[in-house]
Amino acid sequence: KKYIRDIPDFPKKGIIFKDITTLLKDGIAFKDTMNILYQRYKNKKIDKIAAIESRGFIFGGALANSLGVGFVPVRKKGKLPAKTLSITYQLEYGSDTLEVHCDAIEKDDKVLIIDDLLATGGTASAVSEIIEKIGGEIIEIAFLIELEFLRGRDKLKNHEVFSIIQY
């Protein structure tokens, strides 16, 4: 927690943004974080890591490399060049759409979903739905930070959830 910086009133008044760049810029803190994830997943039979745009890419890419498994970017609509499967989900104010390449995950691939922060769980829930539609089996959903007071786990109750830091 000491490496996470609070930014008040970002992106709007009343929000306290959990800034991870202060952890990322510290080589030892970032390495220790990645080691926690590596130790947790090194003996699980994972085929792919699906990381959620954009900060999830940092952890997902590094972990996929360490584990020697495939990396699947989950992007906002219109960012992936080949045929995609998309899902639109509700946000606190409005909606958003995420996409995955149709050929990114094979039937019965064991998939770890990763992102930087679990808030309300809407994004991770949508990603789990799209991964399962493609035919992947979700091993776990992992986060660096979990804002427990927002009860995001409630939307993910059908899956194992892991977080390193809780607020």
C-alpha cells in the first residue's frame, strides 16, 4: 500500500484515484508485485492471460512472459484489427464495449483474467462473460488492488477472485 498514491478528485470530484505509477516506477516494488503473482500462478495450468485495457496489460504481459503462456489483450471497441467478439456492459454512468479477437482463445483454454483494480466488478464480469462465450475456462480473476467497499466480488461470485491489496 505504501507504493500506491492517492489522487483526490480524479477523474472527478469525490473520487480518490488509486495511482499505481508510483509502484511501477520502483523497480523492487514492481518486481515484488510480479513475484507475488508468479508464485500464485506458476503451478496452475494456465494457457492464456486475458488482460483488461489498459493498466491490466502491464501486469498481464509481464506475468504471461514469466509463465511462458499466451497473452490476450481485451480492448475497447474498434482497437483490434481482426474479427472480434464484443460485449457491451453498464457503467455507473452509461455503458462501454470491450472486444477480444475471436481466435485469441481456443475451446477449453484455461484463462487467468487480470486487471489493476477491482471496483464495482462490471468490467471484469463482462470480460469473464466474453471469455466463456469464446470457449475459455476461467481459472481465476486477479487484481493488484481491490476496493472492498464497492463489493465488486459480488458480480464475480461464480469465479475465484484474488487481489494483492485491499482498501
